[in-house]
Amino acid sequence: MRLRREHGITAAFGVGVVLAMIDLQWSYTLHYKLAQPDFYVYYLAAQLGRAHGWAAIYDPALFLPPVTAAVGKPLPYLNPPELAWLVTPLSFLAYPLAAWIWTGLLAAAFVFVWYLTAPGQRMARLMHGLGAAVLLPVFVGVLFGQVSLIVVAAVALAWWLLSRGRPWLAGLALTALILKPQIAFLVPLALLVGGYGRVFLAWLVASVPLAAITLLATGIGVFQQMSRSLQTVSLVPGPIQSSLVRQLPLPLAALGIAAVLGASAFILWRCRGRDPSRPIAVGLIASVLVSPYVNFYDLSALVLAAWLILRSNPSRWQRFATLGMYVPLYGAPIWPFVTLVCLCGWLVSLAAPSVTLRRQEPRETEAEFDIDS
């Protein structure tokens, strides 16, 4: 038995190395001149913001020429200024050193998510971590310096806090969504519908001042500048977009969004007051599907969704369906429409009557939170 286990580990590690090499070769097809191009966007935004004011980082006339010269493509800064503020300490360093530090932070965020949420015992957790690390969305996200994994880590932390009866702290953890809202913006609302109103309230109370600070720092003219930036780069090839709006004609996309929201509300109502794993997973899946702007490497958020579903005592066929999502997620930049169809099917499967959650101990319900808080 031990020998068989060692052979299994060796085989899994070998497959992981092969997939990582394929990931690396595939990333070269995007033709960026600079390592970690997305992080360079944050880095440059922090430098220009310090020099010219935070509204200037959205001005295409000021921002696009230097980023194009360094990266080889016009990549606008489209995140809230809080992300540039987060990167500001690194912007005082030489770019290579700053990029290595940022890579370390992203790797640490992935390990943090794995440590908190990966299901199963030691060997199963190891296989889940290895399988997730070589997924193209995760691997390329780290390679490009995407902030997505830090947002996913914040959602994982919120789940951990909520599972331990700390709804107010969980809501505060979700304020990190402001760094890149589109990959998880429905999670607070999903928790509200799922019976965790105080998490939503804590998130709202903390996020509204952050939004106000954003507008004070940039002004309302920033929206017009972002629109100009998007028009400027609209014909420039870039990462594959993986949402309903980007993969379907507008009428079909609207119907799809309505169906996703309806299915999500139904699932959340059925599991109301139970394990918070399901509301957070549904919020992540629905956010990716209905968001107007989701790159394929943002699908790294769905690794967390899968791990939370596997932790929620699903039926055997639902467990197989969730594990099977590793395949379309790996192929997301190659077959985006197939991945989209699989994601929709995955979400709908969560509404099946045979997929039920065991009721958690009273200490993990919202009713008990009222006693403890």
C-alpha cells in the first residue's frame, strides 16, 4: 500500500511538472516584452499616482504610452486606486525586485487559500494543491502578477472567520474585494440571501467609506477616462474573456445572466442558514458568469469555489462533477465557450434535490451568532 501511494505521488508530481511546462510555453504566445505585465500596470500606476495625482492613472494620454513602451501592448489601469495604494511601497523599489516580492505575495496567497480550504486529508489536500497550481488560470495569474489570488485569499479568510462564528470580521475581510471587484462582487449579496446578514452589513459599512475615498481621490471624471482607455485598446488582442457577456450575443447573454441569478437565488434560499461554504461558492461562480469583464486567469477564484463545495458534504455525483471542473478550467483560454457551458452546468447542478448539505452544529448558524456576538 505504501509503495502504491509513493508511485501515485511520483506520477502526480510528474504530470504536474509536464503541465507546468505546457503552461509556461503557452504563456509565451501572449507576446509581452516584460515579465509580469499586469503587475507592471499596478507598479506604474503607483508611480504615476504619486507624481501626478491618483486621477492621472486613468488618463490614457498619460498612462498608455509608458506602459506600451515597457510591456509591448497598451494595458490601461482599470482597478480602483486602492490597488495602486497597496503596491505603492513596492513602487519605490527597482521593478525586478518589486516583481519578485509581488510574486512571493501571490504564491503565499495561494498557499494560504490551500491551507484554509483544501478538502480531505493530507494526501488529498496535496493533490488538490498540485492540481490547482498547474491550472492555467492560476499558473498564468501568478506569472503575470495578477491581484486575483489576493482577492481569493480574502474570500477564503472570510469563509474561515464565518465558519468560526465571526461574521463581523468576515465582512471586514470582504472589503478586499475593492482591489478587483468583478471576480467576487456577488459574494456579499449571496451571503445576505443565504442568511448571513451581518456579514453583508459589516462589508457594506466598511466598503461605503472606501468607495467615498475612491471618488474623493479620483473624481467622477475617472469614469469617462476609463471609457476612453477601453475604446483605445478595444481592438488590441489580449487575454480571453470568459463571461456570458463576452462569449454570447447580447440578447442571449441577458437571458443567461437572468437564469444564473435566478438559479443562484434558488440555491441560496435552499441552503439558507446552513454551512457558509455553499453561499460563498455560489457567489464566486455567479460573479464570474455575469461579470462584464473577466479574464481567463480570474477563473482562479473558482478553485476556491470547488474546494468549498467539496467541503460541504456533496453527493458522490456532485463530487465527481466538481472534480471534473479542473479540465474545463485548465482549457479556459483555449476553449472559452466550452468552459462557460461547463460553468453554467456546474452552477445548475447545485440546485438538484439530491445535493443537500448536512446541517452544521448550532454554533455555525446565524441564529447562534446572535448569541455569541
